[in-house]
Amino acid sequence: MKIRSVILAAGKGTRMHSELPKVLHPILGQPMIMYPVAIAQTVTLSPPVVVVGHAAEQVCAAVGDAAEYVVQEQQLGTGHAVQQAEALLRGNCEYVLITYGDMPLLTADTLQKLLDVQLAHTGPISMLTFMADDPRGFGRIVRAADGSVRAIVEQAQATPEELAIKELNPGVYCFSADWLWNALKQIELSPKGEYYLTDLVEIAVREGRSVQAITVADEIEMIGINTRIHLSDATASMQQRINRAWMLEGVTIQDPATTYIEPTVKIGRDTVIAPNTHLTGSTEIGTACQLGPNSFVRDSKLGDRCEVFSSVVEAALLEDDVDIGPFAHLRKGAHLGAGVHMGNFGEVKNSYLGPGTKMGHFSYLGDATIGVNVNIGAGTITCNYDGERKHPTEIGDDVFIGSDTMLVAPLKIGAGARTGAGSVVTKSVTEKTLVVGMPARAIRKLD
Ligand code: UD1
Ligand code: CA
């Protein structure tokens, strides 16, 4: 038994007032369509077919090989949109699930329930419905006296009695495939000049077939995005959903309203997240870390028991027991060994700091390799750029770099060496040697 899904995403999304196609507007770092694409894959165990039209190339490029595509050249309505998938799917599947690219909060559980209902019944259609006081322009579910679904009436065509109906159509269906492909051909043009997918309900009823409906209790799942207000509502709901899931896994989140965790992030238990903290991209956090307040961690890996206080961490690697901040900035390729301490106003880019190294106050390290237990004095700078090229700095174990040292790369400082405060080091320093001055000179050997 094969199940495939179709995601409608050909519409323009006029009310977003945007150059970006609606379904590509991000929610916690993901284009909103990636959420329905992911749940479709989970439930059907195959990539969905996305119906694209408006800005088709952009949508295909963003979703990539997570989906297959069919193009709806002219947007002649939801029924017409589904018809575009016929050539690809007819004869290849027994059931077709249909969702929209602008419904990011629908869960795989709900979609699975819909499929299960369809599998358990003989009627050709199963659909979701929900109850709401504000109809927001959704189609109304018309039921007969015996409670069976008779029709979906679009707001534009509804009578005053129908407009008062509180049961709404979110636009999520499961069809028996053979029935679907034939019935789509019977849809007639609506007064608005569109082929309405919703007409299939009346077509089934006319044939004496039954329509199964599941009423979803969680209205949040049914949020469809038409405006940027809906976008912010959906983002808040997704944020809350993700935060709650992490709290249930053993992560403390002090202020969920100001904590933004993208769905791609992983966090170990007993980590504590303070207010206004953003964890994004491919970030992985170990156990018992302290993050925030006011911290941004993107595409980075942190070991266990790390502390990141009011700092920005981008594409960096922190081993266990590292503490940084307040106001530290780790950039791409920063790798801090176990137990490294980095205090305020430091910046590290493309550099390795060995275990136990300390860099307490306003320093810049770029393209540097630093050994074990090195002290980087306040105001130390690797002058790694000569205006044309970047050059490396190497500092051995147990080196003491005095305050305000300029390290003019390329340069090697041998193990156990020291630089005096204010040194401008322009040549490599041999191990266990003290250098001072501008340009720095060796003044004695150290024991
Ligand atoms: C549709 C339903 C309505 C339901 C509502 C829920 C129909 C006729 N009506 O109305 O009952 O309450 O969704 O949001 O189905 N699309 C295409 N190609 C088209 C037209 C639409 O791909 O030619 C896509 C859109 O990009 C969108 C989805 O289908 O993702 C829904 O289209 P939209 O025009 O918003 O339908 P509604 O009028 O809101
Ligand atoms: Ca809509």
C-alpha cells in the first residue's frame, strides 16, 4: 500500500506584501514550507509532491531534493492544483494526503490520524475540521441532521446561515487515489473562476459515498499563514512547542517567551537557558551548560558544563568546561579546548586555544594556534593581516603574553616564553625567553 502526499504551494501570498514567496518566509530559521514537507515525509515515508507556481524556481531551489515538484502554470484553484500531480502519482499510490505549504504547525501525529481514519473506512475522503469563533475566511463545514458531512461552502458563496457555522475547513485531506483522479475532472468552474478542491465533498456525497471528518481540538495546528501577523503568531506557537519539548527532556528554560531554539538544535539535559538566548542552525549543546542571558549561539558545538554569558558564538567548537563572556565573540573556526576561560571583549576567529588557556580581557586572536595553559594578557592582539594576506601565529605551552602585546604575524612564540607589557613582537621568540619593547628584543632566558 503506497501513500503519497501533495503540498499546495503555488499561490502568490499577496497579503504578505513581499518579494519573497510566502512559503519561503522563515519560522525559526526554516522556510515555513519545510515543516509540512518534513511531516509529509514522516507519515508517507516518501518525499511529498509540491505544487509550485508563483516563484516556482525559488521555491524548488529552497526545498531542494526534500520534495518532488509539479508546476501549476496558472493558479486556477486548489482543485486544479491537485490535478497537476496526477501525471506523477496516478497508478503509483493508493492514497493521497493533501496539505498546504503555509500550514507549518500541523503535526505528523494529526496527519497520521487522518490517514488511519481513511484506511479504516470505505468512503473516498477523510478530512480535518476544527471549531473556531473567528472564521477568518475559511470554508464552512455543512453537516446533515445525522451529523454526516454534506459539503464545504466557501465564504464567498455561503448563505447567512452557512456563514454562522463554526466548524471550519483547514484544507487537509486524505483521498483514495483512484477516486480522486476521476472526481477532480468533475469539478466545475466556480463563480470566482476557480476549480475548488472542496467541491469533491459534494461530488462524493452525490455518489452516495461517505466523507469522514476528524475534528482537531488544537486550533493552533490549523494556523494558516496569510499575513505577517499570522507569521508572528505561528512563530510564537512553534517557539513554544520547541521550548516545551526541551523542558520535558530536562532542559531548564527560565523565560520561554524570549528563548528562541531552532528545530535543528540539540541540547543536553540539565542545561539552563537564561532569558533572551537564541540557539540556531546546527548548534549542539552538551549537558549542564549555562547559556545566557543575552546570548546567540549559531552552528556551534559546546561540550558539557560550558558557560556562555551575554556572548555571540558563531560556527565555533567549545570543549568541556569552557566559560566565555560577558561580551565575548567567537567567530568561524574558533576552537576552545577544555577549561578555557575567555572574559569580556574578546574575539577569536579561526584559532585553537589549548586546554586551560586564559584570555581575560579585550583581545583579538585570529589564525592562531595557542598551546596549553597560556595566559593572554589584556589587550593582546594578533596582527594577522598585512593588508593583503592573513598570517598565522603559533604560541607554545605555558607562554605568558604580557598586557597590550602586538603579535605581528607570521610568528612563533616558543613554550614558556614571556612578552613584556606593550611589546610589539615582530620576530619569532625562542622558548623560555623574555622579550620586551618595540620592536621586541630578547633580554634574558627564563628558568
Ligand atoms: C482554501 C479552501 C477553504 C479553506 C482554506 C483554508 C478551497 C476552494 N478552499 O481556501 O475551504 O478553509 O483553504 O486555508 O480549497 N493554491 C495553489 N494553487 C491554486 C490555488 C491555491 O497551489 O491555484 C494553494 C495556495 O498556495 C495555498 C493553498 O493552495 O497554499 C490554499 O489556497 P488559498 O487560495 O489560500 O485558498 P483559500 O481561498 O484560503
Ligand atoms: Ca489561504
